[in-house]
Amino acid sequence: MTRRFLIAGWSIAAPALVAAWLLSQPGLPAAAMTGPAESQWLNQTAGLIEAARTRAPVGEFRERVIAQREWLRDIVRAGQGRDELRALHVNLVLLQTLLQSAADCHQAGRILCPPDLMRQLEAQLARARSGLTILEN
């Protein structure tokens, strides 16, 4: 009986622990943070999508989404006038909009996104990454 409780308790606590860890990290390891700002932004956004998947606490998640939005604003401003970045920046803005939608989906103090929104987030992340890959090559 105790063993089942521990396993059940872990299965309930594990997503919260993963989400807390993801939200407490400033981003990915330094080795992954050496690319352009767009690449770094995408890496951190991937962490936020994972946090949404694991039902992160609403307050922390919203704070990170706001920080991502401000960072993206700076990235887009820095890239103004560079036509080759325009399509990528449009994809990043669409991804940020989906992240904001995810921040608005919550229940009992945790992020709880509908499956369709999670699919959209994943698909948009893949589109943005492919656009970045094209630019880097």
C-alpha cells in the first residue's frame, strides 16, 4: 500500500517538479546559448512549451511569457530593415501569440492547455526552427 502511494505520489509530483525546474532555469546550457538571439529565444520558448505540457504554476509561467514577449520585441527591433529575417520574425511573433494563449489556459493554479493548442505550439515551433535553419545555412 505504501509503495503504491509513493508511486502515485511521484506521478502526481513529477510534472510539477519538472515544471518548477524548467521555470527556474534561465535557459538552456551555455553551449546551446551561443547562437543568434532568435535561436536563443526559440530554445527558451521550447522550455516554456515543455513547462506548459507539464502543467507549470500559472504565475511563474505568465512571468516567463511576458519576459519572452519583451525579449522578442527587442529581437524584432534589432532586425528591422533586414528582409531575410522578416519571415522568421513573423513565425516568432505567431509563436509568442500561442504562448500567450497558453498562459491564459489554467485550472487550479496550473497551466492546462487544450491538446489542440499544444499541437499548434509544437507545429509553430517546428516552423520557426526550420526557418532559422534555412537562415543559418
